[in-house]
Amino acid sequence: MKRSNALIAATLALSINAFAGAAHAAEPAKATEKCYGVSLAGKNDCSAGAGTSCAGTSKADYQGDAWVMVEKGTCAQIKTPKGYGSLKAIQ
């Protein structure tokens, strides 16, 4: 009897998990955009200009040619000690 109760409980848990995963997958993905000049040193998402190759290779905080992905429409609102984020590389 204990074995069948455990089997029922496991089946129920898997079913709940499957429904939760399906509900999460149905949520639309948020649109994102590249935001330059807002990442900390070594925290950029990808290529940060000359001397860098990809994620985590920026050399300085708020490096103008280093970017991170942010929610669309929020980049220009991100304030740093060097100014606001930009949709284009900052020279």
C-alpha cells in the first residue's frame, strides 16, 4: 500500500510541475536591447571593442563600447557616474 501511495504522490508532483512549466513557457519573452556604457568591468555581455573578445572582458566600469542586454526602453533611463546608458557605443 505504501508503494502505491508514493507512486501516486510522485505522479501528482510531476503533473503539477509539468503544468507550471507549460504556464511559464506561455509567458511572452520581454523584448531586450543592447545598452552601452552601463556595465561594470568584466560584467559586459559580449564584445567590448578593441582588446576584448566576448562576455566578461570589459576593462573598466561604464566602458563606452561595452554593452549588456536590458529590457527594451530602459537603457536611456540607466544613470551611471559617467552619464546615461546609450543604444550606440559611446566614444
